[in-house]
Amino acid sequence: MMSKVAHGIVLNMRSGLLRLEASVTGGLSALRNKSRKPSLTERFNLKESSVSNEQLLTYEVGSKERTDLEFALLGILNKVEPVPIVIDGQEYSATEEFQQVLPYNFQQPIARYSHAHRVLINVAIEKTLQAQEEWDKTKLSERIAIWERAAKLIAGRYRTDIVAATMLGQGKTLRQAEEDVAELVDLMWINPIFLRELANYEPINDSPGACRNLMRLRGLTGFVAAISPFNYTGLAANLAFMPALMGNAVLWKPSDSAILSNYYVFEAMRDAGLPNGVVNFLPADEITFATEVTQHSKLAGINFTGTSAVLKVLWQLVASNLNFYENYPRLVGEGGGKNFHFVHPSADPDTVVACTIRSAFEYAGQKCSSCSMLYVPESLWKDQIMEPLVNTTASLCVGHATYCDCFCSAVINRKAYDRIFMWLRYITQSPSCELLTGGTCNKQRGYYVDPTVVLVKDLDNIICKEELLAPILGVYVYPDDQIEETMAKVAEINHGLIGAVFARDKDFITKAYAAFRSNVGNLNVNDKSTGSIVGQQPFGAGHMTGTSDKLGSPFSLLRWTSPQVIKETYNAHGNIYYPFKQIPDQDESLEKKDKHAGEMNSDAMYLGDNSLEAFNGDNKTIS
């Protein structure tokens, strides 16, 4: 008889994910002159290099991956895993212990851990600084080899453990957890490809016989603090390991709500050969960690994903200590946004409903790209969109993340539940909000919130503006003859990560490109706001949502390097004078020195009366 856990595993269809076939060539590097000097930089042959996105496993009944996952789930549920603080390869623990529990059953712990105190954080900083000096000297090819081994380990032996820990600890369904781990594999494979491309760049040299120009990629001077979120295992790991790939040493503070899955990734990297101290695993209180790292003079950068409010606090802490630092710290932050779907009267209603429900309610609306607002024309709302949207949302199953009929599970923790509960109370009391479905929640055993659709009648309502990070979808219905005015208002209030427009009218799509040029970092056409793929849709936005460093592209790697340019001249000049001064070369001048002693060459002393007149305004000599 199949166990309850096995019964709960979701059957996945094979992903329709498009393969990224990125043929990478060497570009101008093939034309560079080859020096016999000792190599200060590395060059890579990219002509045969190609990369494709990781394919999702199907977990079909009877498949090996399904059986392996069942054992992994049972293994995690049957014991409470101790997760240590790891500094320079040494494991530590503190007096007070905490537990990571299942969001959908908070009586079931799966991991126990402790927080690093101030003294231990400063010990970790010193160890990180020591490791950085040697790690930055490590050849790029050696670093790349470690990342490639890690990608194979995560895609293979560690895969089911990380998927299972993500499902249980972070409340993701199997499909969502599998996508998360596949994204991590992509980042481990593709970031080294981007690094090879960057390393192959050479500055222009129009006189190869006279000199050579080089650029080598260095890590930042100091340490990097990585502060990661709960909602993406792959993204959390990338916040720590992408700076490390570029030659930095990192303090990684994982989210308390993602401790176990993050630790499994950390172990995979150690297994792949990452030296001790390059990345240190440091669970800690948020305020304590932020205070200690921002008060250290050798802070080189902060890599953060979370809420915009916390990003602002980190920025203020750095700004208040700016005169104390030995560097200008790099601040890379993703703070989430108010993502939207904007529907044109020409759009296909079925596509709108399907994409909006998936984007708004998968993973309980807790993705940084989840759709939070839907803008619909009057001509489509009542007759074609409202009923299927509301009825389908009301029928979604919210339950244990491992149940096969579960569309989404509980929200991540008590803090999130309480925040969402206050939003639901506001919705029921606001005169400009009409609850269409949902609005209920329950925390008897888990942090459950029903998918909620609310009709908002005023674009200035706070529901239209604030990031909710919750299974709450706001809907605004606009008059068909006010489409351009509505787009302008959306562009004004929705400074979001990502937006999506739905239309079959090509002229409108062109207008949408212009209207939403500045206020979102990613814009999708006839597709949901969620689901960006590494290498295909680099992700990130500006304004007050983040620093728009485009995760999944070479741009994000450049933020974590401090390039050095080297010029080596083969034929150095010895004359201090320019040719137009008509001064003999140094050797000739030395031979004639005695002969001309005491004499003055008037041609060398002034330019002539005409020039002096133009320069001084009269015929006075230079004294």
C-alpha cells in the first residue's frame, strides 16, 4: 500500500521549458596578439561551448526519481536535522536553539539550529577576510571546475534531498520545488559560462608591437555579506556563491525559514571542493547580523533579496558608516515589487485567467514575481473573465505541500500570516474594496490563507500600491475608452519588478512597450509575470524595488569584481619633450651639452613675437 507521503507527491508533466542553446564564441579575443610573457590573465576557448537549461524531472509513478523523493521526504520527517554554524570549516552552536517547522504543520520540526552571536559573527568576518586573500589568487579555471562539479552534484546525488527539504521546510509543491532546484543547477552551470566570456575581454590595443593591454578580474577587497530570503532555495544559494565565484569570500546568513534546504546546498558546495572559509554558513538574528557586518571597516558588499523596507534599512546602515569603510561597499538588492497583468480588450480571456491564477496563487503568492494586480477592461470583465477567475480561484486546493491535489500550501511562517491577516481585515473594512472570493485564513495547525480575489474601485487604494507577498489578487476594471490614461496611472503607481500585458492588437503592444518602459525591469507579452528562466529572461528591476542587476546574466557577475587594467610597454620613450618643441633627443643633447653651456637657444625659449602677442596681448618677453 502506498504511503501517505508517496500519495502526496505531485505528478508532474514534462516541462515545456525551452532549451537555451547559447552558442558562445571567442569574439575579438581570437585576434589578440599572443604574448610569451607570464600569464596574468586566463583565456578560454569558447567556440565549442554551449549550455542548456536544466530539464525538470517528471516524477512519474514508478520512476526512480519518485521513489528517491519518497525516501528523502520520509528521511527528513523522521528526524530533526541538526544544522550547525560553519566558519572556516569548523562547526559551532550557540546556547539557544531554534526549530524549522513545516509551514502547513508547525507542530512538526525538521531541523534545529542556533544563531551566531556578535562575537562569533566577528570571528567569522576575520576568517572570511583571511580566506579571501588566497581565494582571490585562485585561477578562474579552478573556480569554474568547482562550480561545474557542484552543478553535477546538485542535479544528481543532492537533488532529491534539496527538493524534499524545499517542499517540507518552505511549503512548496513538488513542481515548485523542482523548478527551484533546476534554477539552482542553471545558475551553477551558466554563471561560469558568463565568467569565461568576461575573462576573455581585452582592452583595445592599436599598437601590439609597442605594448600590450590586459584586464584581470579581481574580487573585492574585504568581505561580502549575503542575506538570503526564504522563498527560493536556488536564489538564496546564488546570493552567496555568485560573489564567491568572482573571487570574494562570503558570510552567508540564510533565512530561518529555509535553513535545511540552504544547508544541503552548502554541503554540496563543500563536497564539490570549495575551500573552507570561502563561504561561511552563519544563521543569525537579522538585526544582529546586519549591525555587525555594516559596522566593520572591511565590508566590501552586501548581496540581499527580501523586502524593500529591509533593503532601505541596510542602505541606511551602510550610509551612516561610510566614512569608516576602507571601500565603497557594493550594495546589490532585490526588494520585490507590485507586479501586474494589464489586459487589453483584444486579449484572449482564457489565457488571461489561466496565467493570472498561476501567477497570483502558485506558492501562495510568495514569489517576488507573483501577480498582485489585474487590470481588466469593462468589455471583458463581467462576461468573460470574472466568473471563470472567481470560480476557479475558489476551487483551488490549499493543503499539505506533498498532497497530489494541492495547488498551493500554507504561507511561510507566523509573521507572514499575521501580516496577511491584517491585509484581509483591511480589505473587508475598506469601502473601495469588494471581496469576490477567499478572505479567510486559519492557523490551528498551519499558516493557511485561502486564495483571495478583491475588486478595487480606486486606483489610489493602498491595495493597488503596496507589495503584499500573499495569495491576494487585486482587480481593477477600467473603461475601455480610458486605456491610455489607465496605463499611465499604472506606470506611475506600479514601480514593480515585472509586468505583463495581454493583447492580440499589435499597435497596443507597441504602446505598452512605451508606457511600461521605465517602471518595470521585466515586461512579458501574453505570458504570466512568474517563470523567468536563467539566461533567457535575466531578472531584476530598479526604482525602489531593487538595483536591477539582472540575475541570470553577465551583468550580475560584474557587480562582484574589481577589474585591474595593466599596460606593459615594450619600447619605452626616453625624451621628456614633445616633437613640436624642437628639442633634440636625450643622447644628442648630452653630446652637445658642453658646447652649448651658457648659451640660450631663443627658439626653444619662446614661440615668437606673433604667438606671444596672441598669448599675452603685447610683445613682452617671458621673464
